[in-house]
Amino acid sequence: MFRIAISRLTDDGQHITTEHRGTAMSVDEALLALREHLPAVDTSAFESDAVQRSVNRVNDFRHDVHTPDGGRYRVVIAPMM
């Protein structure tokens, strides 16, 4: 199982506000949840294999994304412990 956190970043990058938390049974399910919550975000960096390699190597996957309207978000996918 994986946990998912999607947080909004402030313009100065100093503050993070969690907007969505959830769980998923697989990396693919976690990516589906991301696409449902932020449909306008380019998710090309979120290939299933790349996410899984990062989770295996450093115990989570973190990536900052931008929406077309200028919103900034941090996405974290990590295994449940």
C-alpha cells in the first residue's frame, strides 16, 4: 500500500498546505488519484516505473508540479509502513 499527499506550495516556497491525502494499493492507483485531483497537471514525470524506482531507492517519490493557472503543488507517494 502507498500513501499519497498533494500539498499546495506558497509563492515563496516556504509554506505547504495539504490539500489531499489518500491511500492506494499500487503505484498505478496512486497515479490515478493524482490525475483525478489535479487533472490539468502534466504528469509525464510520473511514469509508474520511475515512481516505483524512487520509492525503492529513497523510500518515497516527491515531485513539484505546476497547474496552468499558476498553482504550485508538491506530490508525495510513499509506501505505508
